[in-house]
Amino acid sequence: MKRIVIAAAVLALGATAVIAQGDPIAARKALMKENGNQGRIAREMIEGKQPFDLAAAKKVLATFAEANDKGKALWP
């Protein structure tokens, strides 16, 4: 009886861990969408379509760095 209870607890814990990870495909899509948005802003500044804004440029680079850090876990 103890073995059954322990096995059920281990399986429940494993299932909880899988569910807690969420949907990696949705996380990848959101990450790449934000990269695309920030890339558009950077491209427009480079092409002169919008004036250079240091704060926006820093945000673009910070977003790219964050995507790099998060992406390592999303693409094993």
C-alpha cells in the first residue's frame, strides 16, 4: 500500500513539473515576436525613418540580451 501511495505521489509531482513548465512553443513565439518588434524599431532608427533615441536603443539591446538568456532554456 505504501508503494502505491509513493508511486502516485511521484507521478503527481512529475506531472506538476511538466505542467508548470508551460507551453514552450508559445513562449518561443512571444520571445521572437518581441525581438521582431524591437528589431523594427532599431531598423527604423538606422534607416533614419525615426530619430535616434538612446533610451529606445538601450531597450532594443536589453531585449535582445534578455531573449538570448531566456532562449537557451527554450531551445534545448
